[in-house]
Amino acid sequence: MNDYNLIVIGAGPAGTAAAVRASQLGAKVLLIEKSSFGGTCLNWGCIPTKFLWEACNTVSKIKKSVSYAITAEMKEHSFALLIEKKNKNVELLSKGVRQLLASYNIELIEGSAAFSSAKTVEVKRSNGQTENYQAEKIIIAAGSVPSAIPGYQFDHIKFIDSTDALNLTELPKSLLVVGGGAIGVEFASIFSALGAQVHLVEKQNQLLPGEDSELAEEVKKGLLRQGIKVETGVSSFEEPAKTNDKILIATGRKSNTASLALEKTGVKYGPKGIEVNEFLETSVEGIFAAGDVDGRSFLAYTAHAEGVLAAENALGTKKAITYSTIPKAVFSVPPAASVGIVNGDKTEGMITGKFDLAANSRAFIEGERRGWVKITAEKSTGVITGGQILGAGAEELISIIALAVKQNISLHQMSREIFFHPSISEAIHSACEAALGKCVDLPRFKNRS
Ligand SMILES: Cc1cc2nc3c(=O)[nH]c(=O)nc-3n(C[C@H](O)[C@H](O)[C@H](O)COP(=O)(O)OP(=O)(O)OC[C@H]3O[C@@H](n4cnc5c(N)ncnc54)[C@H](O)[C@@H]3O)c2cc1C
């Protein structure tokens, strides 16, 4: 039996961040991973999807090159080669994660971890060998797995999940995407841009359920412009399932608790994940959970933040995360991002300001004029409560609004800031001015009075 200050189960964003922070704080750390270092995010999620999205974006840039008097020739591209390149990049990044962990002297074990008691973990190696490890504290960061729909089990050939979709070696002629959340929208957009005929169905009446309805509508329009068939409020997809080559079920993910033997610990968990308090401690003292496995967010950067926090709390502090100011983004065409309050323009006590990227000089230069920035603030105080961005770079710029929301910055303060010119971020400044009815870059009739 080997003793550690901390054992971390799972080397995704949550587990990796937890292990590094714990080591920085002087703990002796063991990290156990049963599959690939970097977890879902790096191997089967954020990174591979954005790699493919960037490939599609590059094609669109090549097509636009004529606007800059450049003649670029588009040769036939190979889907199989693109997937190979994606795999190489993922491999490189995964190696980088191992190197990062090794630089902190974190002990790494490849194998599947299961609890044998609240303080002991049994690791089963791929050769069947088992070993037991003991620690004062344990962080469960086992992530999540795709969830199926009742009546439609994954056969991983026709009915596929997001991991299967990222490992196809041949582009399907037609693809039915079931689920219009961020993952469904991204796959629909990518596969359509690569040449597949795509049909997207969503059960709710809008794409990106829960998101600002104006933003969701723009995302839908973007998909339609790409030539994707989009249907919302759909209760059955039996008919299109018969006619499409592949059916990608992207209706959500579930906490990955199956192989952990949690019953041996007393840790409470349910279909929504492992239950944790605000300090990410489970119902059993000394056992923490971070990332997708606690079912709170299903986002890599939240998982990362929770990993850091769980490690700090496991080693003595008591800190909590504010979830309401975490931004979200979807890589549609163009991308869309959001933070804080949604539908501010329809919410009592709020004022909004909007600025179109068509009037932003940098967007004009980049040939990316489709989009806008919408800012919402409290009418009485002017304190910024949320915002949405549609357009190139939305996922980068949304963090500026997130910071403003988190720090209770007001429209007045923001409109006194001086943003770099020419930049798309200026549109945030202009939207704040517009909310105050005094945007000097908008004609009088477009300013709120
Ligand atoms: C297609 C797709 C696209 C996405 N895009 C984005 C995006 O753009 N931005 C974003 O923020 N989020 C994105 N996500 C979500 C993001 O990937 C997850 O939120 C994030 O990976 C969660 O991190 P985690 O550390 O909690 O879990 P994971 O990344 O799932 O890592 C958990 C790790 O634990 C290991 N493990 C599980 N059980 C055991 C065990 N018993 N023993 C040992 N090891 C174990 C697993 O093998 C895995 O490596 C995407 C997800 C998908 C599927």
C-alpha cells in the first residue's frame, strides 16, 4: 500500500488542474488515468472539434482571398487525412499534458481506479494486475460520457456518439444530428462545411435551449445559410433516421460514475452526477468531486476551475465558484457567445444596447461583417448583468463582458474605457454606449433615447 496526500482519479481538465495545484501546494500526488491524458476535452471534445472547425474556417478564408486580390487555388481535400492530422495534434497535446504533470513530480498511473474504501483506491492495469493506493484526500474527476436516448442505443456504426463522429475515416454522405445544443450545432456546422448533407433536429422550440433567443435564432439562420436542414420542436426523428447514413446522438452527457464502486464509500450520487457542496466536497469527508462528474456544468474551463478549487479545498481552504458569470460559446458560423442574463431586452428592470459588426471597421477589414454585440444592464444602476456576441472572435471577446459582470462594472465605467482601434472589441464599448443612448458611432435613430 502506497500513501499519498492526494489521489486524483481522471486526467481531464479537472483532474490535471487539481493534481498540478495540489503539487504546487506541496502535496504528494498520485494521478490515475484509464485512457488518454487530457480527458474528453483534449481527446474527444473541445480540441478535436475546434481543429476540424478551424479547417472549415480555413476553407472559407481561402474562398474569400479574392477580396484581398490573392488568388488561392482550392484543391480537393481528404477527410481521412484531416482526421489523421487531427489525431496527430491531439497526440502531441496529450504528450504535453503528461510532460506538464511530470514537471511537478506527480506520480502517474495508467489504469482504471475503483474505490475499495473511502481512503483506498484499487487500480486495475491493462494487463489485469491490481494495486491498492491510499491517500488522506481523494478527488474524483472521472468526467462524463455521452448519454443515449431511450429506444436508440449507440451501435457505433449507424447510431454514433460524438467520439465516433470524431473518429470517422470517411465523410458520410448524409448525417442526421439529434440535439441542437452546442455539441450538436458544432457537429452539424462542421460536417456540412466538409461536404455532408446535414439535417439537425431539436426537441425544444429553439436551438441552444436556455440561451438568449435572439442569439439562438441567429445561430439557426447561420446553419440554414450553410444549407443545413434545421427543425425545432421535433418529438420523433424516426423518419429521417431511415434515410440518413449516420445518426449522431448529441442530446447530452452524463456523469461517469459507473466504474468507481462509489457504493464502497457512501458518496451520494444520482443521475445528475456526484453530489457536492459549494466547496466541492462530497457527502463523505475528504472525498471531493470536480468537473463533469459532479454534473454542474459540462464545460472544460469550469472543470479546470473546479479542479483547482477542489485541490485547494482538499488541502485546507474553503472557497466556492460563482457559476452565473461563466461565459459560454458555440462554434457555429459565425460563432456565438453569451454570459450572464439572457433575453435582457425582454426583461423588466433591464436595459440593453446593441452594436452591429457591420459598423465595426475591423470586422469590415476581415470580411466578417455578420454579427453584433448585445449588452444588458440594470436600468437603475447601469451595472452590466450580461451580454451576447455573434460574430468572428465571439468566444474570445465574451470574456471581457464576463469580467465586467463578475466585477459589477457599469455601462458608464465601460463607456469611459478606451478600446484599441481597429478591433472587434470596440463593438463592446459601442454597445455599452448604445445602452446609454449615446453611442457616437451610431446614427441618431439607432441610439436608444
Ligand atoms: C464533442 C465535444 C466538444 C466539446 N467542446 C467543448 C468546448 O469547446 N469547450 C468546453 O469548455 N467544453 C467542451 N466540451 C466539454 C468538455 O470536454 C468537458 O466539459 C471536459 O472534458 C470535462 O473535463 P473533466 O476533467 O471533468 O472530464 P473529462 O475530460 O471527461 O476527463 C475525465 C477523465 O477521467 C478518466 N476516467 C474516468 N473514469 C476513470 C477511472 N475509473 N479510473 C481512471 N480514470 C478514469 C477518463 O478516461 C478521462 O480521461 C466538449 C465535449 C464534447 C464531447
